[in-house]
Amino acid sequence: MKRLIIATTNAGKVIEIRSALGNVPGWSLDPLKPGIPTIEETEDTFLGNAIQKAKHYSKYTGFNDDWTLGDDSGLCVAALAGRPGVHSARYAANPAARIQRLLGEMESVPDSRRDAVFYCALAIAQRGKIVWTVQCRVTGFIAHSPSGTEGFGYDPVFLLPERKQTMAELNTEEKNRLSARGKALGKLRKFLMAG
């Protein structure tokens, strides 16, 4: 059985990744062990941060044949010159504060200028070397107020125009199919199945 270590301390992300990947024959999907030194994200792209995390954590997984999955994702809002971008997780102290800050900054922005893109980048490393990467995106709009209770992060204010729903209003299966992370994880599943 091969192991894919999910290099995140975000419990919501671990659940979402496991749910999206499902049971991949021949693979176990394991979270990081406690006590591994963290790394500060210093790159200026989502892919750069995913690579940085995958390389770093792959040095601490304990088994030479383990693969380590690093990811980075975030929201880029055109009216805010691309912010919060790679700083999406550090935009404010907690998810509710991040949404509050975003909606505050978007308060006077008209509907015609509320477009945004959610990005997700994944990277797999083994013993400090990158073996695979992918980037996916989904376009949408920033809602005027949060709606929905599913998902995490900016999901309650990221509106999918074709569905007229926020990401947080989608069920798990829909989110896995439509979100940037879901699309990226779908590609990862195919890669793992082929390997």
C-alpha cells in the first residue's frame, strides 16, 4: 500500500481532499503527523506555495516511498487588484473575519465588477523532489452576503453564476465536481490511478 501524506493542518481541507479522492486502490491518504515543523508560505504564486509545502513536508514523512501532497488555493478578486490572492488564508484572523473584511472592501463595488477567480494548485513531492503538479481555476462572483453552510473559507460568498448558488450551498458531490480544488483533485485521482 502506497501512502499519500496530505500536507496540511487544516482539518476541513483534509476532509475535502479525502472526500474528493475517495478510495484510490493501492493508496492510503494520511494526514501529517503532529510535531512536524511548519513552513511559512513565501512564494508569490499558488503553485509556488504548493511546491514549497510539498518539498518541505516530504522530508519529514518518515518513509522514502511516501508521496507528500502540498496544496495552495485562494481567491483573486478583480476589483481588489487580485487580492486576497496568495494571502487568502492570512487576510484576517479567522474565516468569519476574512469574509467580513472582503465584503467590507466590496461594499461599494457594483454587480458588474464583482467577478472573482478561485485557484487551486497541487504538488506532489517525494524526498524533497517534485514529481507532479496541477493548477485549476473556477470563475464566479462575490456575493453581497454569505449564504450556505457547507464547505469552508470563502465558500459562502463565492457565487457560481450558472448555478445561482454559492459554493457553500452546494452538496459535497457538486462541490467536488465544480470547485477549483475538486477539479484539481479529480486530476490527482487519475494520476494516482495511473501510477
